[in-house]
Amino acid sequence: MNKNLLLIITIILLIPISVFSKDIELNSQKYLIYDKTDDTILINKDNSQKTSIASLTKIASAIVILENNRDLNKTITITKEMLDTVHPEAHKLGLKEGDVLTINDLLYATLLDSSADAVNALAIYTSGSIENFVKLMNDKARKLKLKTTKFENPIGLDDENNYSSLDDVLKLMKYCLKNKKFKKIFEADTYVTTNKIEINDTVKTIGEKLKIDTSRITGNKTGYTGETGFAIAFSFISHEHIFYTILTNADTKNFNHVLDAINIINYIDKEYKNVELTNNNKLYKSIDIEGRKEKYDIYLKNYTTKLLPNDYKKYLKVEDNLPKTININDKIGMNLGSIKYYYKDKLIYQENIKLESNINNNLYNFIKKNIFILIIIVVIIGYSLYIARLFKK
């Protein structure tokens, strides 16, 4: 085989493509749209590549701070060391030496306003130094099995040793959003510190500047560096599904990361819908019983839906390996087979089917199957006999 052709095929196979994806035009060069409700990646591009993630780093910083400080109402006095470790070009809350704030105050500043002086103050307070804190961050990354992640600073400054991938950021988001306090801060719009500093969510501020509605973004962390461009990790709800989405490498003109976020929400609203796969009240199939006129009815146990593109019917397949007939001596609990649902040849749902009743007991099965009709018949007969007795009198 031609070496160039082999190389092209290898590259194509290495490109991760979601089976649920549809064409979407975004300014961001890397993106990952994850449906938490269905535990499915809907759309993705270059999500496994190592990349600079800018201030999305502070997601890891915040969870390490939360897990190493029980009392968030404890106060921190800002020191010269805390301020001297902040890069001069990093975004700051404007802290001054001697300022006194709570851990909670500085956490809101870290996540809502992406304040570098706030996160550095917390890092030094938590572990004594930036170096020790970064060690805690990397320990957490290893515990979460973030295989394409390494931290060099708690801020997210460009550094060849500070990187991650969108896949790893998703794992980190899923972990962090299980923490109630982290989730509360991540989803906040505004906060006033104990010393009366008002902190506003970056996305909300951008929305006001651009005069666009950002209310569908239920939580977020933004980022920016020269290498990363604009980045954002955010959550939203569409079709009653919760989504986590990560975007990086957006052009720095006109806040394209936020515009991409709004476009994604609108796109999912328009191009996807909830599709009923299984309904436990509907007959799936009837199977012949050897030597009997009646059939054995198969009902699935679960009511199941899946979020799929509007044109799903072209790609959805249902297969089963259920037998054509069953024997009267087959026992309850016997495995009959399984029913599988495929979308674009990927398995999206499977249910194993077992024999639910003893088919040899015809009377029992007949009564069980027709119980409501039998009750009505008994009531009618009883009422008829009662009327007949009245006429005889």
C-alpha cells in the first residue's frame, strides 16, 4: 500500500467523531458537547488533543481549595507574597496587602471573575506555597485519571507544562459539579464579598456588552490567554437534558466563545429531539407457543428515550434474537434473548428478555391477562341475576 495513503487512513481513524454528530459551524477550533442525561458525547472536534486551557485551569484550583478547606467562612489576610506571585498581565480582583476576605469570597472571585490574585491567595493559604498547591492539583488530576493533563500554576497562564484536553476537562467538570458548593458558585450570576466588592459572572457581563441573552447558560467558567484564545466550559439545559460543553481556541474578536455557546444551545434546540425507544405499555412482539393456539406476549420493562437528531429514522435500527417459538415446559426466569437499538450502527440501548410467567399454566395466564374483562363480566352477570330475581318477585 502507498505510504502516503496509509498515513491518510491512519490520521482519519485517529480523528474522534461522535456517532450522534451533525454539522455545526463554530468559531472555536476545539469543542465537545456532552449530554449528561444520556451520558453521550453528541458533537466533538479535536477533544482528545493536548491543548492550553487558560483559566479553565481554575476549575481544578477551585475543587482542590474546596476539598482542603472545611470552613469557607474563615478569613484570609492578603499578604505581599500572595500578590507578588500574580503575573502582571493576569486579570485581578484588585486585592491589596492587608485586605481581609473569607475563603468563600475568594472562591467566588476565582470562578465568577477569574481573578488571579484571588486564586493565588487561596493557593498559598491552602498549602503554603504555589509549588505545593500545584502538587495538590496534579495529585487530583492523577486520582481523576486525567491522562492528558498537567498543571504548572493555579491561574492557567500559558506554559508548556500547563495543559489538558477537552476530554479531561469534561471529566473534571463532571467530578466538580457533584460538589454542591462548587456547583452553587459555578452557576451564580453575581456575588458581594464581605468587604462589599461586587463580583459579576463574566458571561453575564459579556452578554450585557453584546446585548444578547445569556440566561440559558446555567453555569460557566471562561478563560483567555494568547495561546488558547477564548475558552469556556459551560452547562445548559435543552429538551430537559443537562449538557456540559467545553470550547477552546476561539478567535479573540467579539467574544466568540460566548457567541459559540449561544449558537450551540440554539442548534441543539432546533436539530435534536427526544425519541421514544421503548414503552413498557406497548406490545413489542408475540411469540408462538408450541402446540398451543395462544401466544406469549413480550413487553419491555422500561420506558426509554434518547436524544437524537431530527433525521434519526434513517439511522435507527432495532434487532432482537428472540426465539420464534417457546415450549410449554420452559421455566420462569429463562433467558429468551435480547432487544438491541442501534443508531448509526452504534449500540444505544439493550434490554435482556426473560420468561416472566409459566406458560404451562394456561388458566392462570388467561386470568392474569384478562383480569379486568373477567371482573366486568362477573359484575354484569351478578347484576343480571339480581334484576332477574326482582322480576320474579
